[in-house]
Amino acid sequence: GDVTGKMMLAHTAAAQGAVAVDNILGHQRQIDYRSIPAATFTHPEISSVGLSEVEAKALAVEAGFELGTVRSYFKANSKALAELESDGIMKLLFNKSTGEVLGAHIYGLHAADLIQEVANAVARRLSVKQLWKLPINRLPIPLAPKPMEIRRRPPSPKVRVSHLEYGVPLSDEEPQHILEEIVWAKDREIAISRERVPLTKLKEQVALLPAPLDFVAALKAACLKPAVIAEIKKASPSRGVIRENFDPVVIAKEYASAGASCISVLTDKQFFQGGFDVLVQVRQVVDLPLLCKEFILSPYQLYQARAAGADAALLIVAILTDQDLAYLLKVAKGLQLTVLLEVHNSKELERALTFDDVKLIGINNRDLASFHTDLATTEQLTAIYGSQMRAKGCLLVSESGLFSRDDLDRVQTAGADAVLVGEALMREEHIADALQALIHGR
């Protein structure tokens, strides 16, 4: 009790000192004692500051703004920082319109170490983005530990002469991870496809097609939010075969009847057992907008997607340079293809937001290195960049790790307009029933 009392006095004195300095500088302020944390210093510790969730909800109703929440892990001591461990979790409450931090609840071994910084943020009415940019190691920075390097091509590509193949062996000639393996294989696949079907032939096919369906309008028109993009996917590198009884025509019809706003079709053959032929089959039986889910590296693939009946195409920021993205976005616009620009972390999202005319941004909750999924990725990134996305008129799609109506509600609360769901549906025997249960919460 004595320790707790001394800590509370210390927090109070710090708040009084901050106000005194502001007044000296000519800013007339009074202490908001709600900013002084009420903490119980148990093991683990629990601390809270600012408004409680009930108070914040009441204020949101009274003042007419939307309340946002974001959860994040934090590292509060040198050992945790050095070993990239987390020793606590924090839940922030904030005004979605302004980003202003209204309150925080912190649980963990070193909650008391972090609470003063958050208390000051509440007292100074900082935004979530400003809070995360403070140079304090203890704050729960929602960034990927280190962007995973993806080499577009092998360091020593093999050269084929007639029936012989030559190459210089190097220590790092093997792919470092599955995504790099996919990208290298895709380069070879594109070269083979161009030989079989020249770009001029694809352009002729595209010229005969009707205009694409409006993918964004379909998402906006969904009766229940968030809108659902239901995915047709037979397998994945991390999960193997997901659906043995795989009939894309039947699946597409069930998705359409059960309330999907749009359909995503995996077209990668080697790693996901899909194909552009699957996209063609689906286009023939449904009139919903279709997304070509592919590892697109070349404009040629955008023509492949459009020729197969796609209305939208995925571009993955992690595997493309800014120059690549600018050119591919230009080609997609010429083909009237909607682009879903996919990101995994704040660095990629900041890159995505530099491009004009992007109407769909997808936040993939799957870590590319570990393949672990965490819906907090959507929460953390929308807390910081949500206002920028809305200012640009972008719809937000949350991808991966979504298995229930509770999951949909969670990412919608964070700001998602739509979700992309695949595995959760493809594993179900009765797909239409599973999709309706996901949408309606039954």
C-alpha cells in the first residue's frame, strides 16, 4: 500500500509539473485529474488512465463521434527489447475522427513503466499517431520487426543453351523463404506464358470483352457490413490442400447465393493449385465482381487477368518497387481493372498512400515471415492511418485470420469496410451455410 501511494503521488506530481510548465509558457491550463493513472501494482500489473471504455462510449454518443479501439503488445524492459519479446498488452481508446487518445488500459509485468507516457498523451490530447511516434522504446510500436527482404530474382540466374543449363553456384542461391520462392517461380512462369500466348493475342481478347463490373460499388452496396469478398482457393503453401472436393463452379454459385459481395479467385497454379482457367470457369457462372488473386509482377499478368474475366486485381506492395507499382497501376487503369493494393505493415501502407487513384487498400493480417495471423495488425494500422485512408477515399479490406462474426465485428470496429475470407469457408462442407453464418452471426 505504501508503494502504491508513493507511485500515485509521483504520477500526480508529474502531471502538476507538466501543467506548470505549460502555464509558464503562456498556455493557460488546469490539471485534468482523469489523466492521472489509477494503478494497482500487483504482479502482473494493471494500470488505467483517462476514460474507461463505458465513459468513452458515452462521450462518443454525446459528442457524435465514432469510438475506436486498438490493442497492441509492448516491450517495457531491456531484456524484452533485446529479445523482441512482449511483456504486456495495452488497449487504447480514441476518437476515430481526430485520432485523440481518450483512455488506455494496460496489463503486464511493467505496466507502471508505460502508464506515465500514456497519461501525458491523454493530458496533452495527443493523437494515436503522435503517441506512437514518441521516441520512447516502451511504447507498443505497431511495425513489423524488420521488413522481410524479397529478392525479385536469383542472385545467379541459370542460362539455358539448347538442352543444357548453366549456372554459377553461390551460397545464397536458394530462396530465403516461401514468398521469394513464389516470386522467382512466377518470373519463369510469365516467360513461358508469353511464349504460348503473346501479349498481342491477349490484347485482342480483352478488346472483345464487355466493361468490367464495379468492384468498389459492389462492396459499398453490401446490406450487412463489412462486405465479404469470398475466396476460391484449393491449397496454400502453409496449409497444403484445403479442400479436396474442389469444384470452383459449385463454390462460386454457393458464394453468390449466400450473400458474397465479390469473389476472389486464386490463379497461381504451382503453389495454390489455382489457375486462370479457374477464373474463366467462375466468370461463366456468376455475375459478381471477380478479383484475380495473383502474385503480379508484370503488366502481362494484368492482361491475363482481364482476358480471363477479372474485374479487379491484387497488387502486393511487399514484392513490388514504387516504380513497378506506378506502372502496374497505370496499366490496370487503362484496362479498367480495380486494384486491391495489399500491405502488411506501416512501411508498406505509407508507400501505398503515396499513389493517387487507389480506391482499395487491403491489410493482410498474416506475417509474411512466420505466416502467423493477428487481427491486431488491422487495428494498429487503421488507428494510425485510418484518417489518411478516408481522406483519400479508400475503402479498407481486412485479409486473413477471419473465422467468425466476432472477427468481422472486431475489424469493422477498427475501420474495415470489407473482409477477404478464404480458408474459413473452404474448409466447410456446406459453404453457403458457412458464409451465411459468417455474415449474419448464426
